[in-house]
Amino acid sequence: MNYTICVSGAAGGDTVETSSKLAERIGTAIAKSGHITTTGATVGLPYFAARAATKAGGMSIGFSPAASLREHIYKYRLPIGIYDFVNFTGMHYVGRDVLLVQSSDAIITVGGRFGSLHEFTTALESNMPCGVLLGSGGTADLIPGLLEKLEHAHRELIVMDENPEKLVAKIVKMLDKDHKDIDTDSLASHWYLDGNDGHITRKAHNKAG
């Protein structure tokens, strides 16, 4: 399985300076584990994670608040050139955040401000695995205190660690467990629409093709 793991973090502020190397380590760890990094196609910590993932040979997908490449560059002043694909959502920042999270299998929060908190709560309310990089400042270091004060039914979905590589491994382990009910034997066959009679049929791929 190739999972999409969202890296959520501050686009600006103190944590960008103090935790950029940590964000890079997260992106690298996701790539080296064979999975896909998703971000908000923005600057700051998500940018460092996406760039590191690309440098490590992994796939990086960005979800832009803009509706077009032109708007992405000139209105939002966001980066290009490090992504394998950019989804121009046209949903501005708040809508983009939701689509980004819903298009990912899990989320990792590093540093962060209110936007990162929005992405974290969106993921948690969507019953998704949530990783929190402790010691990275900002939202990531505030989450443990919030969890003590605010009751939540899905605490088991949250994993924390101070080590980026260990945190990514924990998230992948959670995703593997969550997908263990999928019958891997069925991956050799597919459901598809039979063009002859319009019925849905199931045929196994032969090894040659």
C-alpha cells in the first residue's frame, strides 16, 4: 500500500526557522518508507517537507488554495517546481485545508499555527490517524494540553514522538493495521464495466498483461 501522508505545519513564524530541519526529516522519512507526501502547496514547513520528499525520490502532491497556476503564483505567491502534481482547488485556504486532509490517509503536525490546528481537528473529526511531532513548537506542542482539557472520543488515533522517523513509522504502522482487512489476493483482479453488455463483471488480470 502507498499511503498519502499530509504534513501540516506553519507557513511562517518562529517554528519555520526552528523546525525546518525536522520538517525535512519527516518528508524524507515518508519518501523512504515508500509513501506519498501531501501538503498545502505552500511555503514554510510544508514546503521543506515536500522538497525533502522529492529529493529523497518520493512523490509529493500539493493542494493549492488557488484556482489556477497563475493565481497560485501571482495572487497567493506560492511555490512551484517541487511537486509531482498540484491540485488547484480554488477553495481558498479554509476549503483547501479540508480537501487536503480528506485526500490524505493520515496527517502529521509539525510546528504550526491556527491553520495547522484546523487541519489537525479536521483529521481527528474524520477518524484519521494523526501524528504530532513534539518539540517542534507551535500547534504541535499545544495539542497535548488541549487533549487534556477537551474530551475527545478518538484519542487512540493520535500518536506523538519527538523523533520524525519514529513518528512516521508509527503512522505507517497504524495505517497498515487499519488496512489489514483488505484482501491482498483480490488486488490481482478488478471490477470493471463490461463494454459489451453494460454489466459489471469481475475478471482476473493475466500475468502477461
